[in-house]
Amino acid sequence: MYGMWPLVLIVGALNGAITPILYIPAQRLFSKRGMLPNADQLTSDHSRLTILPERQAKISIEHVNYYHPKATTPSLENINLDVNEGDFLVVTGPAGCGKSTLCMAMVGAVPKFYGGRLEGMVFVDGHATTQMEIPELANHIGVVLADYDTQLVTMTVREEVAFAMENRGYDRETIKARSEEVFKQVGLVGLENRKITSLSGGQRQRLAIASVLATNPTVLVLDEPTSSLDPDGTAELYRLVGDLNQKHGITVVVIDHDLHAVLPYANRMALMVDGSIACDDDVPTTLRYMYEHNIHVDALPSVFTTYMELEQAGFHSDEPWLSIESAIKGLHQFEMAHAIQTEVHGKSNSTVNQRNIVDNLVDQSNIVENRQPVQRVDDVPGKDGGAHA
């Protein structure tokens, strides 16, 4: 053992001599690649400043511009967006419009992890994200990424949920009680001792949600959560998230381009175009904006597109169609109006084409009403809960 000391001393001496020589070239290389700020760029955690939000909200994004490292044009431009307590906000837009970058700004990863330049400020519960470390932000906001499997780091379901709490120094009784509560919330009771590798895709995603809920954040952010799920898995996911919002009071932000399954649970919707917020309003208003301005129309639910076409054809419903159920209700109103017109005037004022549209939709709605309930994929032995390979 003592014979190794000369070797250790030699290695230490070489290290001390070589490191200062390599430091300056390495610093220049990293700076050139945008991994370090240039000499003329000031960086600060604002630790000596008192920064207050203009507006009170769970998350307040105020006058934000964000430039990725070495970028000359902003990825986010003049973003002003509030997420209020109890909201279920959906953020959508064409690919590359900045949705995921906005998500990372909400949770503090922009600019702390990704670097670049942030102008304006993001506030979480009244505190500037630049004055908070990411572990501290995680106590306020839980985030589930599109590739949720990368967030699962242990062997079993129970260990995964306990992992974040153990890192924060929770005592054993608190971990046990909180784990049981979270398992009930996400529907994993009875699977606590299962190995993660044996779970279906839908079950693994629910486990990822459970792991971020374990530390009791008040906001849940999901970035493209349905990217690897089939329609059944997508519907099951949003039933769960909607339940967390409505029954457990968790504020939800969903970043997604597929709107069919999520809209029945949302109370607000924001449309992003080229890094900016084009529309931020209630769900029907934002959908109408997308339809009328021909923006990201491929993502519009087919029932809403049909509703807009019928409205242009002269039909009117008491409420916009955001789901099959609301479409069926609206079709029944059309049928009643048609019957009344026929009774009073002897014929309907509707044109033949209008009547054909309604008749076809009524036939479809009857199929939906008579259809048997779909069995959850997770409950079918041998099935992967909606995850594609």
C-alpha cells in the first residue's frame, strides 16, 4: 500500500501542472460551441435583487423572450401567460412553435439547464425562477416528459415513488403514508411490488406521474404526454389527469398537439405560433380562432370542425361541440328543430345537403350511443397499455 504513494504524488503533480495549461483552450472551445456565455454576456441568478411579479398566479410568464445558445432569433417571443390555481390549461400549436421550450421555462430548466439568454421573467408562486434552484422548483411543479421512461430510475413501483421523497429527507412513516395516497390517486394500488419492467406502457406513465406527485406539487406539467400512446391509452391518461385536476385540486398544464381526448377536461387553451402566443382564451374561443385563421387545423377535433361547418350552413347549437357527447346533444336539438318546422310549416326550411349532413351525423351518434364500453387496455392480460414499440 505504502509503495503506491510515490505514484499517487506523481499523478497529483502532473495533474496540477497540466490542468492550468488546458483550462484556457477548453474554456474557449466550450464558449465557441455556445456551452458557456461569451465575455460580453452577463449572467446572474438575481440573488441580490427583489423581483416581484406584475400579476398574481401559480405561474406567471411576463414579457419573456428566450434565445437558445448562439441563436440570433428568439425561440420564445414576448410571452405573457398566466396559469391560475385550479386551471387545466392546454398549450398547442404547430411543430417547432416553441411549446416544449415554454414548458421548460415554466419548470426552470430554461435557462438553468439549457443555457441561452432569457429576457423577462417567469414566476412560480410569486418567486422568480432564476432565484430558485430546480430541486426547489420541483416542490412546486411536477413535470412529466414525453419520454417518460427516462424518468423511471429504480427497480420496483414502490421504490420509484419513494425515491424523490427519500432524496428530500422524508421520514419512513411519511414516505409510506404519502406513497399509499399517491397509488390511490393514479390507480396503481396492488402493483406496488411489481418490477417496472413488467408494467405496461400506460402503467409506466401513471407511475411517472405518481413519482412527481409524491412530493405534493400543486402544479402538474405534461409535455407531449400522448406521443407514445394509442387512442385507448390516451383516453385513459386524460381521464386520470382530469380526475387529479377536478377531485384533487391539482393545477394542470398540458403541452400537446393532439386535442381530441384532452379538451373535455380543459378550461383554457393557448395557441402558439412561431414562438408567440396567438390566442389565449377559453377552449371554444381558441378553437374558433384556429378554424377561422386556418392555423393548425389538422389538430382540430372532427366534431368541432363539423360544428363549425353546420354553423356556417345555418344550424345553431346551444354549446360548441368538444366531444361526442356534446355533439349528440346538439344533433338532438337539430332533430327537434326539424320536427317543429315540419309540424308548423309542413316542411323543413333546411336544404337537402344540410339535412343529409345531420342525418349522417345522427346515424353516427346512434352507433356511439349503442356501442359497448371499451375495456381498459391495461386490464387485458398480455396487452401493453397503449404504448407503441
